[in-house]
Amino acid sequence: MDVSQRLSFFAALFKVDENPTTGMWLLYITIVLLSILVFKLGFAKKLPILKSAMIYTFLILGCTMLTFLGVFLPVAEGLVVAALILIIYKIRLNQEKKEQAKAQ
């Protein structure tokens, strides 16, 4: 069985099967950035700097396991979908707030 046919989209895009070191680092960076984006859009609150640093440290460490899973499972693709949904939600929320401000 050919491994390249079973790779997820981002793993195939970064050619994890041909160049594993560079491909895995690119996949890891992609998953970390998308995880941070999803966290900021959906869950982040104003926290003191030390608490924020702890949260992001554990987020980055957790992305290590997600990277290994993301080679064959659509982890990064799911994060892209989650980010798009949260972006659409934030845009709609801002539009609704502006409409309510105009109405008052």
C-alpha cells in the first residue's frame, strides 16, 4: 500500500512522505498557528501575561501530538473549518452590534 495516498491534505501538501523533517515541521507550524487562531477567535479572554504564556505553552505542546495525528487524519483541515466558522461568526456578531447601535 502506498503511504502517499493515505496522507491528509496538508501532509501531502508539505510532502511529509518525501521530506519528513521539513514536512513535519511545516505541518507542526501550520497546526500551531491554526490552533492559536481558533483559540483566539473562540475561547480567549483577557488574562494576565503569565497566565496567557502558560496557556500558549501548553497549547503549543499539545499541538505536538496533533501533528503526529495530522499526518493521516484531517486535523489541520478541521482547524481551518473551525477558524472559518469562527471568523464568519465574529463578522456577523460585529455587524449585529453595529445595527443595534444604529437602532438606539
